[in-house]
Amino acid sequence: QVQLVESGGGLVQAGGSLRLSCAASGGTFRSAAMGWFRQAPGKGREFVAGLNWSGGYHTDVSDSVKGRFTISFDNARNTVYLQMNNLEPEDTAVYYCGAKVCPSPVISRPQEYDYWGPGAQVTVWQ
């Protein structure tokens, strides 16, 4: 059984930084993509950033966080990171890590992801 576990969430003042981690384990797990999404109260799950291994390795970052957030992967630890800098109150949400099995050039659609972590709360105060 594939498991994804997020860590690193917390409370931070606006302008501060956090780094989220997502450790993958279990089964013979080979994902075509892994992504970070977030969900604020009363809103849908929003794509933040992702890694796509289909057609070659490349990253994708949403316009709302471009220049502030960076996604990376540690192959030895099978862990995906989301470095979040210059955080804003609008970044407050539960952040989810997801893994997608089927290759696709598009990795921003949450309904296409097969596995999810339980989520990590990020709260940014002004």
C-alpha cells in the first residue's frame, strides 16, 4: 500500500519561510508525477507545484507562487520538498502531496492523482 506523509507545516509570520516534505513509501511505487496542492477553507484543491517524469524530468509551478515556491526531489530518500519563501496570508491552507501513476503532460488536475497524503496545515499571519 502506497503511503505519502507530509511534514513541515506550521505557523509563520508573513514574509517568512517553511519547507514541506512528502515522504513516499510502500509497494512497488513508480509515479509519473508528484505534486503539491493546497486547499483553503471553502475552496477547491488548488495546484501549487509539481514534478513530471513523463517525457523527461521537468517542474511546473503555479503563477500564484512562482518566484516564491520551489519544488525538488531527493531520489535517495524518495521525498519531495516544497520550499516556500516570502509567505503571504493568502498562502494559508492545508497542503497536500499527491502522486500520479498515469503519464501525462498535464499534472495540475487533482482528480487525476491516485494517492494523497493526509495534509499539512500552513498558517501565515500578518
